[in-house]
Amino acid sequence: MPITLYREFDRYDIKPLYLQIKEMVIENIEKGDLQSGERMPDRIGLCHKLHASRPMVDRAIMELVRDGWLATIRGKGTFISDEIQQRRNSSGPLICINIGNNDVNKRNNYWGPVFNGIFNEACDIGAKVIFQRLETDKYSEFFKDANVDGLLMLSSSLQEEAVMLDLYQQHIPFVCVSASFNNKALPCVDVDNYLGVKMVVEHLVSLGHKDIAMCANMFNNSVDIAQRLHAFQSITGELGLKPDPRWIHAFWEPNEQKTAHSQYSKWIDDIPLPTAFFVPAEMPLITIANILKEKNISVPQTVSLVGFDDPPVADHWHPPLTTVRQPLEEIGRRGVRKLIEALQKGSVPEGTELLPPDIIIRESTAAPR
């Protein structure tokens, strides 16, 4: 029987295409369109029908065989397994990924790699994943009602620490990915923001910079941006630098391009020009870089410029931008492993893990003149 396409494939979905193919085959099996013992359509035919590449189809089938949905007989082909019920009974844990209010899709420079890590690790260990956009007051209720084994929280807001603490005290198994809080007992996996900022400041100081400015947009109450701002203030103090108070500025404006551009431009006009700017996030970095060009402030001849997150455009900018690179895919992978390891032990995850970043030195930093 031919495979039924119950939905269109989305190449820009946060789910990799091979995983969409895998789920489509499982749906056909569960709805009875494909019966136990029935031979699967040939792979070339599947590629044409699904408008998918051979590697995507091959990986989907490989994982279906690994998980027990399909069985391959050399010289005969691939068949729907005769042991589907046994496979269902022995299937891996079910994890809910709460994406909250985050802009998550494969094209997002930040969340795309994080999700690749989550998906790849879940597939490697045989875990199943579902997605939800949950309000903060629904986390506990959803866990109790949805019959999932654990929660993977994509949190980024300072306000969520109290919510995470409540889940922790209820012994609900969860891991917060891409954020960490003051309470280091909470199960989180994040980049080491302090170390990343330390790399930036030490790099600039090694070039001879003392007059370093930092701007941060706190509109979304990002816990990572708050940590980088605090780290900058702490590290410059430890090194004996005394930046002009006007050089450290936190904005509370929406991340709309026109509004942000206006605010950043006014700030640069109103301050004594430093010898270096540190911008701790992707979008403000590009905005500042454009503003400096508009004002004919050359980089790095007049000021050096350093960013965070290492967006793809950083390597192609003129001049290429020095940035801090996060291990985004490994953050996603480690979040899944941390949750699964605790579930296998019959416990709840504990403790914050901070992964080291790298500083990618390019042409936007040089000695002050």
C-alpha cells in the first residue's frame, strides 16, 4: 500500500526533514495504512514522492529500523516490523520541549543549532519529543496531565527563575536549556557568560584598550544579557579599568530595528567616543556596526568592535567581526543527556552546567590609535 501524506513537509520547520519523514511513516503505521509484514516502498520512489533527498530518506529509515518500526532483510528489502506492539512497549522516554515565546525555527541563527543538538541527541538515544508553547503557570499542570517523562525548557527570561524553582521543589524532572540562574541547584545547561565576557575584555586589554563601552538591550529581560552586563562591570573593575559611567548602558526598548537604531545612534552621539565597543548580542551588534559606518567611524582604525553569538554574517562583514561563539548544538545535546541520565536513575536533574565558549578573533579589533 502506498504511503499517505497527511501533511506537507516544511523545510524551514524546527524539525529536521528526516525526522518529519520518520514521523510520517510512523503515522501511516499507527493508522493502519502500512501493515505488519508489508514491504516498504523503494527508497528512490520515496524520494520522488516526498521530494526529499536520498540521505534524508536513508536516515529516516535507518532510525525506524533502529527503533523497531521497520525490519530489513538482506536481498529482499525493508518491511513493517511484526513486533510493533513490543516496540511501543519498550520505546524510549517521551520529552516535552517547551518553546515558550521564543522565535524558534531552523533559520534562526541561535535556536536552529540548539534544536539540531536536541533532535540529534534525542534520536541517538531513542527518545521521543513533542512540542508545546506553555504559559508559565501551566508547566506543572501540563506535566501531570500529559503523561510525559520530562520537560526540556527553552527559557531566557529573568522572571522564570521562580517558576523553575517551583518545578524543582515539586520534583518534576526538567532541564532548562540556554539559560542559567542565580540558584545553581536548578538543572540548567548554558554557556559560561562570565568566561565569554572575560575573553572579550582580556583580548581588548591585551591590545591596549582601556576605554571600553558596552550596550545591552534588556527589553526581553534576557537572563544571558543580564549576566553579560554584570560580568562586564565586574571584570573591568577587577582589572582596574574605570570606564565612564555613560559607556555602560542598558536599553529597555523593543527589538524593532527602527526603534533600536534610533536609540543606539543617539547613545553614541551623547557619549565620549571610547576606543572599543562590546555588544553582547547578535542583532544589536549588526545595528551598532551599521551606525558606525553611517557616522564614518571606522572599524578598527578609530574604534574596535566585538560581539557575542557569532552570527554567520560576522565572518562576511567588512571588516569581519570579532565575536564570542557559543557551543549551541552541544548545549542542546547536553540538555537532553542531562534529563535522560536523571530519568534513567529514577531521579530529578540537579545542578547548573556551564559550557565554555570560544572567542573568534577577526579584523574588527586592533590596538587603539
